[in-house]
Amino acid sequence: MKNDNLIILGDFNSNAIWDNDSPKEYTHSDMIDILEKHEFISVYHSLNDEQHGKEKTPTLYFRKNPDIGYHIDYIFLKRTQLDNVRELSIGDYDR
């Protein structure tokens, strides 16, 4: 986690909206806190100035239903690397 070039990304199957329903020992928000302590920031949330759990763009449509979208996929970079990101694009349901 000390490597400035490390990228953490993938389908995390988690979101802050489920923090209170989580049977795990830790929540999505706990994970975000840990990552931020190591200077990792979500690219999507930084570029869109959105909070975890309040995302406007889903990355998953549950059971392919366009009315049930969740943001569960993430890219985390070191805070110092965010200046190198110019754009992040997430496709919409129709694409």
C-alpha cells in the first residue's frame, strides 16, 4: 500500500448504502476509511464530487433491470496520482 503507482480496482460488491445491513465485521465505509488512511481515493467520487452511497451513476443494473442500479465497481489511486486522471467514463444502461 506504500507504492505510489498501485491501483486498486474491481467489482467490490459493496456500497455505503448497505453499511447497516452488512453481516460482516466491517462495512463499505470502514473500507473507504482504511483506504483513505493510506492515501487511496476513489477516482469516480473525486472526479464527480460525490459521496459514497450517493452515486448518481450505477455500475450494475440488478437482474438487468434499468430501474435498479447500484454503484459497486471502483478504482482507487493514491491521492498524488489523481492529477494524472483526465477522464473516467461509465457506460449507461442502453450501451
